[in-house]
Amino acid sequence: IPTFNRAFDIDQSLYALRNQSYQGFEIIVVDNSSSDNTAEVISKQQGYWQHRLRYFVKSPNGPASARNFGSERSTTDYLVYLDSDVRLDTEWLALALEKINSDPRIGAVGGQVIYDFDHQKINAFGGDIGFFGLAWDLEEGSRVASCGYVAQRIWSNCSAMIVRASAYQAIAGFDEQFFYGYEDSDFGWKLNLIGHQVWVIPELKAYHNVQPQPGLANAQIVFHYCKNRLRSLLKNSELAGLLFRLPVYLLYTVTDLI
């Protein structure tokens, strides 16, 4: 669980983990140097989890770096990535393990990420990558009832996803140069490139605590998204394709800025 200044949210996420029907797991919280009372919240939670909850504080280098930091300190066969503002449904871990164990070709599994302010609306149900390296969440804004199908995807949102540890190691984890944004689409794409499948199933329900009206994005977040979509294009294009894609992408960017 990577976190930064989300003391209330991570408290709720950890409480939800207490209610999982499957309990054979440990928790690694990686704090990107929060300035709120996150450390106090974790200390209180450790009284319940005891040795099963480990807490680390590191320099704020983004969620990709935090996920790698935690993954490298795990010795389990599976890694579950959970954002600190996400609550898992009680059967999430049990069903995720069942799905990923159903086929050795499956490298990662995700599910329905649902808006917590509206439990009938999808935030993400896997994702895709377009011709210009642009990645997006699939089914965003759709009704939960319309996403009752199982599907293979290019990538799954890392706010709630299970991965084989061996698959994580095979692709050397997350690309920390992405810092924020596109690190999860890059991760899923790399899994596909080495022959692993990424699936989403509707029974895996996770609730994302975001505001219904988020307002303007922080300027640093906008910068990283713009930088990272270009990095995604550069990483995933061969030279011949890049010579065509790059001018069109620059035209798209200028239009976007206007």
C-alpha cells in the first residue's frame, strides 16, 4: 500500500482488510513521507495486525517507487497492490487468488474499481493503450451492472490488483521514471510483452474514495501525465512507427494545450 497524506483513507482501507474472508497475508505500507498523522494511524493499527503489518517511510518518489520498495521486501508468491484510498470487498482476496491460480499464463488480475460516492458507477474496469501510447481506464462512468463480464485487458488499474511475484520480477517491477501516472499501464503492457495475461473479473469489487467533483488537477499532476504519456509513446514505438506517430502526437498535444 503506497500512501501520502491519506491518514483517514488508509485507516479505512486497513479496517476493510480485517474483514477479508481470506486472511493469509501480510501488509506492507510504504509512506512517501506524509506530513499528516499517518504514522499515528498505522501505529494504532499495528496493535491489531501485530507482526502482519510492516510500515516504512521513504523519500517521496511517487507510487511506482513505493510499490517497488514494498515488493522487494515481500517474500510471498503473490503481490497485491492497493491504493490507500481504496477499500476491498470482503471476498476480494479469496476470489483474486482463485482466478490467478486458474491458469499459469495469468500474470495479473483486477476487477471493478467503483466510485465510493456512487456504488453503481465504475471508476475503472481494466485499461487499454492506444496507437499513440495514450492509456485510459475502460468503462469509466459506466454502470456497475453493465460490467458483469470477464475480460482480458492490456493492463489493470493498480489501485486494486494481484500479481504473481515471479511475473513482477521478470519485468523488473514498475518503471520509476513515470513517477505518477502511466506506471500501471506500462506495468501491464510489459507483462503482456513477456507472455503473461491480464484479466479483470466483475466479482472483484474495490471502492475508490474520491470526490464527486474533484475540481482542477494540481499543476504537478498535469505535468507528470503529459510527460508520461510521451514517455509511454517513446517506449512502445519502434523507430519507423515513431517517425509517423511523433508529429501527429505533437499536433495532438498542441490541440490539447489550446
